[in-house]
Amino acid sequence: MTADDTTADLVAIQQLLARYAVTITRGDIDGLLAVFTPDGSYSAFGDTYPLADFPALVAAAPKGLFLTGTPLVELDGDTATGTQPLCFVDHATHEMRIGYYDDTYTRTAGGWRLRTRAMTFIRRSGAHDSGRPHAFERPAV
């Protein structure tokens, strides 16, 4: 892999993650789902949710602005891992939540996609955790 290939991959992943932040901020669920692989998952609140549950999970979550930082990405051929800082600002109260995502990425025919995204919250106490279990009730299957 050349330096140009590495740079192109890193920019593509950064744009993918920017698309995640913009689509979730705007409430564009179809755009949000498109950043994941079909078998993608999201982890938070002590559980892992398949992509099929993601629209209900987003609908139940507070609305606001998702501010994300530049991710730290480790490329490995057609896969990669990364960590991206996050600051969420609630639209109604302007209260903030901070934390970071731990991700895996896969190169697909349509470009880079998120395969897994796991949220870690940073608490006022300094603790890092995935949230309260059962903060979101999964829809009945």
C-alpha cells in the first residue's frame, strides 16, 4: 500500500464518520444506516444492537448536535479499527454528554463502512462506561 493509498483510505473513513455525525444530527435515518455494513451493530447501554434495531434506538435517544473529533485509525488491508471522540449537545437543554466510539471498519464495493460502533461515556466522576443497562428497550421480535 502506498502513502497515497493510505491517505485516501484515511480520508474516506473520516468522511464516512462525518456522514454518521451529520445524518444522526439531522435525523436522516436512511443516511445513517448507509454508513454501516448490512451486518453492522451498535453497542451501548450494556448491550449490542443489530442494525435492524438502530432506527428504534435513535428514535428513543435525545436529539441534538453530534460533534465528533478526528478519529485515530489503524488500517489493516480491507479492514481497520479506530477510536473517535464525541461531544453530544442536547437540542432542548444544551446539556452535554462526552465520550468516544470504538469502531471497526470494512472496505466494501461501495467504499468504507462501519461494521461495529461501541459507545463509551465519560462521566463527571471520570469513570468510562457504556451506559446504564436497559436504558433502551429493544422492540419485540
